[in-house]
Amino acid sequence: MTLFDYYQIILLLLLFTFPLYLLNIKRQNKGSAPTNWPIVGMFPSIIPNIHRIHDFITQVLNETGGTFEFKGPRLAN
């Protein structure tokens, strides 16, 4: 009976650590492409990079294969 309990504990540990492992991999593979936020669009990612805007845009284009659609704030023309 105790052997069965050890298997349950190991299974529970795997079930809790595997999603954390996948989340960590997803965070590490994230490039510099801007995140599209619901209301403000991709504008918050431009603010910290405004002093090197041309280098930032070139970096985003290199990571996305040369094409990228910048989505601005909602209700903006």
C-alpha cells in the first residue's frame, strides 16, 4: 500500500511541475515583438524604446521575418 502512495506523490509532483516547466520555456522563447494589449495596443512597448526607435523596429522586423503590423491604441485613427 505504501508503494502506491509513493507513486501518487510522484505523479502529483509531476503534474504540478510540468506546467511550470512549460511556462518557463514559453517565457524564455519570447522575443522582442511587442505585446498587443486590449485597450492601448502595442504602444506601451514603444515607450521604453523611443530613444532607439529605429533600432527597435529593425529588431522586431528581423525577428518576425520582415513583416509586422503595428496595432495602435483603440479608437485612434
